[in-house]
Amino acid sequence: MSKQDFDLYLRSTPNSSMPNVDWKSELDFWLSQLEVLYSNVQGWLEDYILEKQIAVSFKTDFLQEDVLGIYAVRQLAIYIKEQVIKLEPIGTYLVGTKGRVDITGPTGTVRLLLVQKDAQSPRIVYRKRLYESADDEARDKAFFEDKGLNIEADWVWKISTNPPHIHFFELNQESFLDTLLRVIDGH
């Protein structure tokens, strides 16, 4: 097959199997959820910050993802005693999650994942979507609901255990402070 034949094929064949994803909206959602996470963290640490036991700062970092290209994100640093703990965004174009942030300290790293509110572990269901009508989209939604998945569910940040047996745990002030201790001194 020559280049001309290949070009002709691409122009003449409808590309119906390519998902129609609004990547700008996906990126905006991811960045807004990072800000939600940072706001929660600062709220949980507010008393310590006011007492000058902890300091926080932000710096701009850049991520590169295949479908999104290069984009700017904020990275949060938490200063506790002489330790620095970083909340480092990893990306949003990931399987089974809408985003990942690593909490990194002197003794380790803990993953935060942006997952469906009711998720307790990863669950990936694949279905090829070819929407030719509104009825097709309704059938697709029904397919996921039959599997117990709400494709329009709320997304929340949760703590993730490491592979191979991954479980998600609620992220709140208590679990966040426990996580800080774990990455600071291994508790």
C-alpha cells in the first residue's frame, strides 16, 4: 500500500470508532479537583498553619499527557519541622481513575486517586461505544447501571493501597494526618 492509498483510505473511511471526548473539559475538571484537594488539605492543616507549626507553599509544575499535551499544575509542599512533604500531581489520563496525586515524604509515597464516591477498589468495565443515535447512548448508560456502575457518579479523592491488591480508603482529616505521619517517619 502506498502513501497515497493510505491517505485515500483515511479520508474515505468514517472514523466512528473514535470516542468523542471533550479533552478541554476533562482537563478543566482535573485541575478543579486538584484545587478541591488542596483546599481540603489546607483546611485540615489550618490550626497547625496558624500556630506556625506547619507551613505550606505552592509551585508550578508541568505535566505531559498523550491526549492533553503539556499543561501547568500546582504542586503543594508542606513543611513540618525539617521535613518536606509534597503533593505531586501525576496525571488524569489514567485507567480507572480521573486523577492521581502522590504524597511523597522522606520515608515513602502514598497515592491519592480521584475515584467514584462509592468505589472501594478498582473496577474496570469495558464497552466499545458507537453512538449513532440518542438511543445508543441510553443503552450504553443502562449497560453500566446493570453492572452497578453510575457513570455520572460523584468523584472524590481517596487513599489507595499499593498493587497488587488495591483498596481505596476515605480521605478526611484523620486519614490525611495518618498519611503525613507515614511518609514523614514510616508510622
